[in-house]
Amino acid sequence: MNTVRTLNDWIPYRRSSRKSRLRLFCFPYAGGSASVFREWLDSFPPEVDVCPVQYPGREKRMAEVQFTLMEPLIDALVKGLLPEINIPFAFFGHSLGALISFELALRLQKRGINPIRLFISSYRAPVIAKRKSPMHLLPDAEFVERLRKYNGTPEAVLSNCELMRVLLPTLRADFALHETYVYSSGARLSCPISTYGGIEDPEVNYNDLKLWEAQTTQSFKLKMFPGDHFYIHNSRSGLVASITNDLMLDYRKCYIEQDGINTGTGV
């Protein structure tokens, strides 16, 4: 893997390629970091510049204050990512990352900037009311116990008191983002949406994902993979293949509409 450091703190590393014609920004789940998508860098064609997004408060941004409210985070993301949006781009977000990417796409749309597609993974459509009581303010022991039920954090990490002391502020901040978020019905996205989920996910089911269709005026796709809420790890190859297929079609359509011809340089 030929990765390079970048000058943009929001995108800590990416694959070096002069062939990049399209950017795929990847937004991790609660408690996750850009490293969740490190293995994705070489999984896509060289024309796709995979950009794992790094939120403040983790890895090399550990000293930065985490966001606990959605609007300020979106403000910061717009400022930080706009310099990277100079070629066609798409968003992929898993769980909390799906909600963040959705709100970011809405904000950019107000500026007349649209991704060629939004990929939503393992997050219920925003019109669905929250089903669980908030946990970001729970005492540490109760918070960790609730966290354990999501099956996304290794038991070795959850039982390591010193490590959890470091991780808890970030985890609480991320859950606060989700639990304080209030959906505001309004404009729908003018880009296609593809949604994905795990067949065995106890948190997000097929019908929860199907309701995302109401959030776009364009085409909608839904596909389920073997696995639970974190199916993206054990079903990565199939997921990447599905994303790549949609990106190929969107990319070619984008250039046909802009140039009036098919340039033949599709992904």
C-alpha cells in the first residue's frame, strides 16, 4: 500500500495516485477513527481516491476537543473538506457516520454542491424515532455495559480500565452526537442513495433502511449483507464491490452529462 500523509487533518492518509478522478469520503461509526477504512485504500480502482475522514479527539487528533452537537461538526466539516471537493465525489458513512454524511450532504446541497451518490450503512432513516434511552450521560459502568451490547468494541478493550479511561470521552461525545440529534424534515437530497445493512443486525433492520428512500428525489438502492451491525468487516469485499459498481455508473453518467460524451476514462 502506498499511502501518503496529507496536509488536511480531516483526511490523515490516502493512497497516492495520479489517476484519481473521483473521491470517496468515508465516515466512521461512533468511537471509530479513520483507520477503520485503512484497508479500503487498495480495495478500489486507482481512479477512486478513498478519503477516510478523521473526527477530532482520536488518533493524531486526540488532543482536540470532540464535537457533541451535529451542527458545529457539520460547520467544521464543510470548512475542512471543501478544498478536497474539486472533482466528483461521493460519501460513505457507517452507523453514526451515515448520519453525519447525510447532514453534510444536505448542507453542501444548500451551496449548490452535490455528491454523485450517498452510501448509507447501518443507520435507521432519520424519520424513525429513537428506540433507546440516552446513554452518553450514564455512569461509566452502565455506559460500558450498554456499549458491550453493540458488539463493536472488543471485550479486551472494554475490560481494560486504563484504555477505557482514554476512550470514554470520545465514545460519550459520539453518542451525544447521535442522541441529541433532531431530524428536521425539509428538502430531500438530489443525489441517489444506496443503503446497506447486516442481515443479523439487531439494531437496524431492512425496513429501517428502506425508509431512506424518502430522503432523495433520485434513485434508491438497498442491499443486505451477512453479519450484524458491523458487517462491514466480515463482508468488506462484497460491500466494496457493490460501492464500486455504483460509483462506476455514477462517474460515467456524470461525465456524459457534463461533456455530452463518454470520455472512456470511467472507473
